[in-house]
Amino acid sequence: MIQFERFVLENGLRIIVHEDKSTPMAVLDVMYDVGARDEDPGQTGFAHLFEHLMFGGSINISSYDEPLQMAGGENNAYTTNDLTNYYIQLPVENLETAFWLESDRMLSLAFDKKSLDVQRKVVCEEFKEHYLNKPYGDAWHKLRSLAYQVHPYRWMTIGKELSHVENAKLQDVKNFFHKHYTPANAVICVAGNITVDQVKALTEKWFGDIPAGEKYRRDLPVEPPQTEPRKLEVRAKVPLDALYKCWHIYSRLDKRYYTTDLITDILSGGGSSRLFQSLVKEKQLFSNIECHHFGSTDAGLLAIEGKLVKGVKMEDAEKAILEELEKMKQQQVSEMELQKVKNKTESLIAFEDISLMNRANSLATYELLGDANLMNKELEHYQAVTADEIQQESKIIFDENNCSTLYYYSEN
């Protein structure tokens, strides 16, 4: 059970405090309720561009990293389709440095053409390196736009196309900032060897005067059910043929999310999992294969992807995957196999909770989803999943009409 307290400033900023007296460190985790799904379809990649821009200096602090290093701290950030997160870890006696830095960024970034040019160049290089020039780098760009017709999950966090970031104007960037990076649209989690009173005083001092901004209300298009199979063939200079299949699943707050998560573990959770045992080890059709889902807030995707062994026909590889999925539909998973994946999930959760940084991040994430205490209920949701539910959901999810497939052929 992770203990915490919650309070809200007058400007709408939500604060979670998690005390841990066993550590000399403190973590300040700032989570903004904005991700790639909140972008204009004609201006994608902005949430990720901001992750970079936020390190380019703010109105009163020209260098972000220097004072933090002098305070013995480290920081990082990440962006997903659903959220943007900035986090700092430093010795608890220097915690105020983190408050000073983060509040100034929230108050106002140092918007200038030079900073935008520098960070735009960095993001464009990242786009080219990871998504255009890397083997299979464009696979998920293609799959997302195949699987999603209307929901903004149809583009990746990096952006739909390079030109969107290349053509980003300073005013567009400012508008995006003032719309999303406000106290009303953020959650802060402070964790470590601190007290609630201490955190209250620091947040009032550093964040209390920042104007609330307007609470962003999401009104995203709902993806309609897929009613027929979708298929796409790609040929490129890659070392091996690859096969990608994905199916629509549920949103993060749907109780069937936990059933789906366990299905991916049964199929692909390590060396004793079904896909690895059958298709890599025994039949030797794939050199590697995995099943995963995106854990996205809105209705997401469950995917199976694998590289074929040289000489194996795509039809044979796909048929073998479908046979494994048919077993999930026709036969109930044994209690022993189900308990094994539940135990694995339990140990993963326990292992994650060891790190102070992870605890702070999880509390902020769950608060963004609606309630930080959801973090303490995760395990019981997994434990409640039955073999019957696994079978029923397998029948619903692994329907060919709900499937999008990418055949990625090697030209070599």
C-alpha cells in the first residue's frame, strides 16, 4: 500500500505528497495532461517538441541544467500519446531548487526563435534517425494510420510527418504552450524524505501565484468499431521479412484492460510463453516474436510482431500465429498458467515500487487518470481475472474483422 496525501492549490494545480523517511532523496514529478492525441492533425509532433523546448530555458532562468547539477540533481522527461512528464531527483535538502526550476518553466518558457530552431533541428534529426532511416522504423507509422481512421492515436508521438515540426512557427508553439502547460492542466507529485506541511509551503511559494489558465477539455473523436480486416504490404531494404498484426482493445480504465494485459503475458511474457515456445523454438518460423499493448488511456491496440526466419513464407508465419490465437479462443488457460502470469505481474509491480522515482511517477499518472489511489488497487484487479474471462476476451479481440495487418517484405 503506497501512502500519500493530496491537496489542490487555488489555481487548480493538484499536488500529491508521498513521504518516505528511509531515503535522503526527494523527487519532484510534474505531469501535464497533454500528449500527441491533443494535437491538431495538421500540426503533429508538438507535444514531443515541447519536451525538448522545456529544457531551453525559462523567463527568469536561462540555463535549466546548470543549477540542477550544482544541487546534485538529475532530471529527464518523456512524452506519450496521452501525457507529458518532467521529473527531477535530488538530495532532499536541495528540493527547493527543483521547485524554483519547474515553477519558472510553468510560468513562462523563454520563447525565442533561436531556442525553437535548435530544438526543432534536434527533433527532426530524431525523426530521421529513428523513423525514416532505421530498418522497420516506419512500421508503426503505417500501422497506426491503418488501424485508426479518426482517433488521433493514428499518428505517433514524434509526429505524423516531418514537415509538421519543420514548419512549426513561434506563434503556433506559444499557443500550444498557453493552452496546455498551465496549473489547471497539471499534477505534481513530491516524494521522499519530506512532510506534507513542507510541500504545502513550497508549492504555495513557487506555484501559488501562477495564473490557473483554462482547464483543457478533451473532445476527441471516438474510433468506430472495425468491421473488416485491413491489410498493407511494404517493401524496403530491411534484413528480414517482418509481420505485424494488431487488434483494437479497451481503454486504460476499463476493467477488461487487466484481462487483456494478462493475455499478452500468456502469449509473449518471456521464454516459456506460448508464441516463443511454439513459433520460435519448436517450429522455427520466427527469429523473434512478441505480443504487447500500448497501455493507452483511450481505447488502444494489442499487437503481435515478429521477424521471420529467412526462407519462411509470410502466409505460413501468419497461419501459425492464427493457430495459436485459435487455441486461446477454444481452450481455457490452465489455472497454473494463469497464476504464473499473475505472479509475474505482482513481482513486476513490487519491483517498480522499489524506486522512489517510479512511485512518484505512478502516483502522478494515476491522478491524471482520475485518482492516485488506483495505484493501490492494480494488483487486486489482476488477481480477479478468471480463465473464463481470458477465453471470452480472446474470442472478442482476436476477430479477423478487428485486425489490421502489415506485411513488411525485405527487398534484400
